[in-house]
Amino acid sequence: MPNFSISEENHIKAIYHLQHGDQPVSTNQLAAELNTKPASITDMMKKLKAKKIIHYEAYKGFKLTPEGRKTALMIIRRHRLWEYFLSEKLQFSWDEVHEVAEELEHVSNEKLINRLDEFLDFPRFDPHGDPIPDASGKIEISRQIALNELALNKAAVVCHVKDQSADMLELLDHKAIALGTRLEVKKKFDFDGSLELKIGKQPLIHISRQLAENIYVKI
């Protein structure tokens, strides 16, 4: 696998997250995701095309090649393993791990990452519930639904948080909602889409529709 700069890796990972199926990613989409100018995106796409990481045609968008997808998954693997390490071994809170892992993900020594995976006993999910790709790039896809889609009085377990910003995770901590939390939706309010939840033996709590749309559960 060729060596990539930090900037190149950030672009590759961003394309992976933006690309859905065979739909190409546009220059403006990627520029917005990375908070940069479209002109700099165009220059980077030419570099990644030369390295056979993307299929790119001017004005038609771009998609990852099979090699590009594998590269993206290895970057994501490193990021999520470091998040797990920071959370489980160094007791970083789940709203702290992302920023530190953004730096550590660029340490690309394969032997180190595989040893880290082994040391952590091959975790399948990071602290936010995202699946961790294995050494071959295989990634587990589990069936999950947004909390606002859960039927009333149906027990479910929180398995993923979509918005992983510090503000969102702080709000979840305040509501005592974390990965693995068992809950039920007791009432849905048509007026604003907010929900009333039952969590264990705690009193019922109320959450907004926006929060519910960012919490994913499995039944």
C-alpha cells in the first residue's frame, strides 16, 4: 500500500463516509465536509487519481476504487481502534476520544495496529458503536434503527450514536443514555416529534426529536 500524507488520508476517509453505493461524490460535497475550497479539492483529486485511489472525471464527481476503499477502511480501522484504546484503557470519556484519535489514525505501522487490535482482544465496535474493520478490511454491518422509528413499548438497546460531537455526547451523558442502555419508547408526541422514554427503574424522561434521530438501537 503506498504512503499517503495526512491531508490525503483525510480526503480518502471523507470520500468513504460521503459515498453511498455507486453515487459519485461532488467537489462541493467534499469541500463542505472538509471545510475547504473546491479548488483545493480538485487538485487533491488529481493526486489521488494518479495513485489509483479514486475514479475521477472533471464535473462528474469521483468514487473510490477498490484500492481506495481498502485504504479508507484501514484508516477507519486505526481511528476506531485508538478510540477504543483511549476509552477502555486510558479512561478518556467518549466525547474526548475522537479528537485524539484523529491524530493517532495517521500512525500507519501495520504491525503496531495489529498488535493493538490483539492487545484489546479484537473489539468489534468503538466507543460510539461504530464497527471496527478487521485486518483484512471486513466490516460488520448490524441492523439498527433510529430511536424515533422504534415502536412503542418495544425493548431495545442503544448501539450507535450518529452525531458524535462533544455537545451531543454531553447531552446523552446528562440524559444517562450510553451504548448498551436498555430503553423503551412509552409515548411519541405528534406536535414536535419528541419522545418519552423509560430507562430501567428511572423516572420517565423526555427527549427531543433531533436527539432521537441521532440515537440508533437494535431490538
